[in-house]
Amino acid sequence: MPVALSCAALFACHGSDPTQLIADGHRALGAANWDQARVNFEQAMRKLEPGDPMRFEAELGGVEARLADDPLEGTADFLALVERHPDQVGEQQFIRVAGLLASTEHFERANAVLTAGLQRFGVDSLGLRAAMLRALHETDLARPVTGMLPGFACWAEYGTHGR
């Protein structure tokens, strides 16, 4: 009986460890289990203090899970995360989120994220510029899209002239 009790106690502690919850959330993201990912990241956030760097990781994971179900809300969540954690959100996060949106054909949302990244990091950001051009190149909609989306149009023009 004591062995069963200690195993149960160990399992209970393991399930409440924010590091493990974040790892489980990332595994759920990799398996396209958005609901479980969101649950894991939300549980981790409840256990972490606002200034804890792991909390940012949990928040970003929650945003990624939201993007799959609701791209509009997920984009708004990401841009709010940028406002709350300006020193922790880098170009790579903008590129990753825009890539997730573009991969599900939410080009307007991807454009909004990349445009916000360009505003934040400047037009000389090679990573964001490459992401914008890649998004254009990977779609057959380049010409119609550039007319609709100012950020894409800007980078389509910029990309054709090189630098």
C-alpha cells in the first residue's frame, strides 16, 4: 500500500510541475492536439508567477494552440503577448506565428503578424523579409495578394530589387 501511495503522490506532483506541463503542451502541439496543448499551457501559467520566463513560454504555447482553432483570436493573442513581453518576443516568434498562419492559408493574419514584426524590428530585418518573400513565393496568389495586403506588396517590390 505505501508503494501505491507514493506512486500516486509522485504522479500528482509530476502533473503539477510547470516544466512538465509546458513539455506536455509542446508534445500536444506536435500531435495537433490543440485542446490538450491549451489545457497544459493554461495549467502551467496558473502555477507560474508573471515575471517567470517559463510563463512566457507557456503563454506563447497557448497562442500557438489558439491559432489552430481561431486564427483571428490567436493573432490578437500573439500581438497582445508582444505588448506584454516586448523584450522576450523576437523576430523568430513573429516568423513562426506567421508561418503557422500561412500554412493554414490565413494570409491576411500572417501579413498582420509580419507587418507588426517589421514595424518593431525595422525593414532591414532579413529574417522577416525572407518570411514575407517565402509566404509570397509559396502561394500562387502573389499578384492578387500583393494588391490586397500592403505588407506583402511592399516586400514583393523590395524583394524583386534585391539589396
